[in-house]
Amino acid sequence: MMVSTRVAPPPHRWRGEGPRALLWLSPWIAGVAVLFVYPLVSTVYFSFHRYDLFTLEFIGLDNYRYAFSDARVLQSALNTLWLVVFMVPAQVLFALGVAQLLTKLKSGGGLLRTIFYLPSLVPMVAGTVAFVYLLNPATGPVDQLLAWLGITGPDWFGSAAWAKPSLTLLALWGAGNTIMIFLAALLDVPRHLYEAAAIDGAGAWRQFRSVTLPVISPVLMFSAVTGVIYAVQYFTQAMIASRVASGATDSAGTTFTPGYPDGSLLTLPQHLFHTGFRDWSMGLACVHALLLFVVAMLFTLVLLRQFSRAEAAT
């Protein structure tokens, strides 16, 4: 029978390392406490009050009842869900396909990488305004080119049916960062794995499914999770596209209601902003913020669980 001779460290050693570890972790702990825990607790607290930055009145669950019975909340939630379900997968698949294509090119790859990456450097507001004008059915070159080919182009940002697909096209146009991330992951796949799969008779699709996807699965998970979080917080592009397409101005005596056309571009962050900083209903806006937080967490947890299952299966 073997007797272990390992000697446990003296208790005073752990007592000495504990404060030292807390000292090194203190910047992170302070940052989480100030930038996450305190705002989250404050948001929960104010959600039970009628609050307009000047008066604070406890009203219980009235804000929650009103939020879940508000048709605008339901509409904005469905629009945000559409972006998560359709825009995020489209952007991830497009970026992965372009990156895969770039790895196969023998010449001109550097130029194409630059071309695909440049749109991601354009400021969001400028890029959205330019995109709306490019897709303008009256003066935009896209519909004029389609008309030259004998195709009647849609009213891109002026139609409720085409507004969100138009935003998806904008997201694909600006997917340069995601393309570069996938390109780096694909170039990092060991070549001998492809050679071994080819020797076993695996074709291109089988190699992609059995070699490429398992190796780049962490990058795929990262892109999907960050894409979902970004879509749940989608604000700037939808707001600018809606404002430009509607021809709204900020002249005196006029107000702009986000969501043009017909509320199709209204997202939860826009509705939160309008509720909190236009209607000054901060308590109700806190309910919307908590709803955004819960939705983002649920989608993230579901994605992490699915990727964990897929990784275990492979």
C-alpha cells in the first residue's frame, strides 16, 4: 500500500496569498462593481418607480404591466428577434463563405481582402446614409442598374417588407471584421488534417464538415455570440436609416418617431431611448433595459449550450 508523502502547505501561506490575490484582482472587481453590478441593481430599483430624473414615486409592478401590454414593445421585440434570427446567421455564413473563398485564391487575394475589409472602416452613420441613398428607388444607382436589366427594384427602405432585409444587406456590406476573423481561423487549420482526410477519400464538403468546422468552432461560437449581442442592441443603423428614408429633419416644432416605415425598423433599444429620453419615463425605460438584458443572456446561454453539445459530439 502506497502512502502519499505530499505535504500540505502551511495554513498561513494561504492566508498570505488570499489578500495578495484580492489586491491583484481589485481593479477588475472595482470595474465590475461600478460598471455592471451597480447599474444593474439601480435599473432593477428604478423599474419599480415612476422616475423622470426629478421625482421618484414607488408604483410597484405598474411599469412591467404597461410594458408587456404596450403594442410598440411587442413590435420592437419582434423586429429585434427578426434581426437575431435572420441577420446574424446571414452575416456569419456570408463572412465564413467569403473567408473560405479568399483562402482558395492563388492571386489577387490581398486586393480582395482590402476590398472586403474597407467597408468596416466607414463610420456607421456615414455608411448607413450612403447605403440608403444607394438604394433610393428614384435616384439610387442600384435600382437604376436593375431597371437597365429589366428588373423593377423594390422600395428598399421605404417598404415595411424590405426595410429589414435592406438592413441585412448593410450588415453584409460591413462584415469585414468578421471576415478577417474567419480568415485567420481558416488559415490556422493544420494542413495535415486536410491531407489525411483526402487520403481517406473525403471530398471538399466532407473535409469542410469534418475538419474545418470542428477546428474553427470556437471562432464560430465567438462570432455568433457577439453577433447576437450586437443585434439585440441594434440602434444606430436602424435609427439613421429610418430617419433618412423618411426625410425627417430636426427643425423646430417637429418630432421624429423611430421605426419608419410602419414601425418595421423599430428595435428595442430605439424604443428604450424614445421612452427614456423623449418621454422621460425612466422607470419604464429601465424595464425595457432589463428585457434587453434577459433576452441577450438567454440567447447567449442557448448558443453556448448548443456549441458545447456540438463540440462534445465531434
